Amino acid sequence: MKKYLKSHPLLISTLVIIVVSSTAGFAKSIFAAAPATIIGTDISTTGNLTVSSLATSTGAFLAVNGNGQVIATTTPFLAANGNFGIGTTSPYSLLSVQATAGGIAPLFTIASSTAGAATSTALTVLGNGNVGIGTTNPLSLLSVNGTASSTALYISSLGTLAGSFLAVNPTGQVIATTTPSTSTSLSLTQISQTSYTLSSTDNGKVLLFSAGTAVTLIVPSGLGAGFNCQIVQMGAGKVTPTASGTTIFQADSYTQTRTLYSRASLIAVAADEFVLDGDLK
């Protein structure tokens, strides 16, 4: 006993009882009457080390708090079946990560650094379930910032449209169409009214105005950047594009088609901002 304490100096700040093995001559058990502070080199054991205050913390991990105390933490957590949980004490798979449901804080990130805006982010999973590849801000269930390749692509919403063709609408969505464009032919729309409001269905079309009197072509908001159409005056009525919640730019401040068979183009260069060009006056 004396030899053991000499080779392993300890300073104990409260009353302890040391039970010494009669055969080995070393301390077998240490009982502290109150929380004790032990200052020394090492505490070693060939058996189990039991901390009674942690007896109900099965699956928890040991950590050191700001006061230097050893405490139990359930983040992370190891379940009895071997499942590992981060943010949960009920992991349902080998690795379960849990955060506030519906949140947009990252649950899991693979990147070239630990910063929120990493130099190169390969994969991000948000709390709302959105997965981003090459982006830290996935806006849908799967967002890919870059080029994706696949040997097959299945879109369940198009499963009943056998024989259709895929197309991209003005908002960038892939849709099915039964009238694919297989040539450079333009889609023509005959319009006889003296007042006509553009809609998203007019995108990419040639609008033929045949009225005999002046025509007001209303250009509303919400058509989206990239919208474009061509305007042709096929009657005596001159066509005047008129902004409605939008802005129309024209290099020469012209406002209407010049004469019969005049053609003009209208292009949305940004959301609700259009450029008008052509045979105008």
C-alpha cells in the first residue's frame, strides 16, 4: 500500500476509504464519502470503472464539460442494438441523424472544409429532406448544380403518357407533349380581336393580328424571363404592345407596328421586363 501510493502520488480533497487487496498489495476499491477531487498522474484499472451518477445513462458517451467534470451526453448515442444516433436516442438505422422536422439547417454535409459556405460542397442534406449535389441550398427533393448523367431516367408522373415526347416549358420543368417540334416550323396564331392579352401559351408563337382597327396588345406580368413572341400586322389596325405591371423597352421609343405586314418581336429579358424591336413607328 505504501509502495503503491509512493509510485502513484494522489491528492484527495475529501474523505475516501481505500480497500487494499491482501494478495497484490494494491488498491482494489476507492469509496468517496462526497464528491472528490483527485490530483495525480494516472488512474488505471484492470477491471471496470463505475461512476454511479452515470448508471442510468446506458448508450450515452462520456464528455468533459466546462468545469472539467466528466458527464454523460446522449449526443451522440449508441443504442443496445448497435445503431448510432446523432440528435436522437432512438436510432432506427445503423446511422440516424435527426434535427427539427421541416427545418432547412444542414443535417449532413460532405465538403472540402467545415465552413457553412465550403470551398467545394459535394453533398448536402437539409432537415426538410431536400438533397443537394454541388449546392448548399437545394430547393427541391433533389437539386443538382452541374451536369448529371444516367443510363436511365424514370419520371413516374409521365408513366401514363406512352408515346409522348419530353419538352422543357418556360419555367425549366420537363413535361410530356404529344405534339413535339420536329422541324423549324413556327406556330401561328390568328387573332381578330382589337384587344388581346398575352399568356404563357403564346410563348414562342407568331401572332397574326387581322383587325381592321387599332389593336391593343396587353403585356401582363408573370410571363417569366425568356418569354418571346412575334407580332405581325395582317390588317389595317396597327398593333400597340401595352405594359400591364411590366416595363417595355424600345431603342427608338417606338410604340406600334408601322404598317400592313410589319413584323415585330417581343422578348422578356428579365422578369416583367421586355424589349420590343422590329418594323415600328
